[in-house]
Amino acid sequence: MNVDLVRRYCLAFPLATENLQWGDDLCFKINGKIFAILGLGAVPQKICFKCHPEIFSELVECDGIVPAPYVGRYKWVLLERLDALPQKELEDLIGQSYVMVAAKATKQVRKVAAKPKKNKKKAH
């Protein structure tokens, strides 16, 4: 899989957006929450995404896949190259990351929307 394919795939999800963050990391988001990060600066390019705990344990045993720096404890993996997994498997895993992050982001959006707004008292 290459950068263009990953980008097209990630942006095909409903409400998915992208933005360049932290220098040259292309972040794919749903409701402001990141579901995948594509490292553009390094050669080979790298990708990072969230996994289910059982899958995380299996993936980090594979060559070229490590716990993601800073967020590995939240079950994010870093593929040190885009061909560390077959394309179909990588697409499935990115899709799972999107679903997990979207569910949490949607829950947070609903929680904020349900909070009553506080009336601000006007100073006289």
C-alpha cells in the first residue's frame, strides 16, 4: 500500500478529515479525534492506528510493527513501513480503528450536547 492509497482509503470513511500536524504527520480524524496517522517525512513512510487489545498483542509480535510511541499503552501500533502487512489486512485494521474512535468521539459529542448550558449573569 502506498501513501495515496492510504489517504484515499481513510478519507472514504463518513465525516473523515485530514490535516497535517506535528510537522509532517498526516492525521486522519473523525469528530476531531485521530483514527490514523501517516508519517510522510520518514522513508519508508509509517502508519499508526488504534487496535483492539487482542489484535495489538498479535501485531507487535510481527516484524516491522511496534507499540506506537506515546500512545502504545492505549493499544496503538506503529507500522514501520506501509508494506508490513498485506493491503487487505491493513485496510481492515484502519477500518476497525475508525469504528472504535468514531464510537468514542460520537459518545463524547452526545455527552457535551446533552449538558445544560449555564446562564451567564450579566454584570450591571
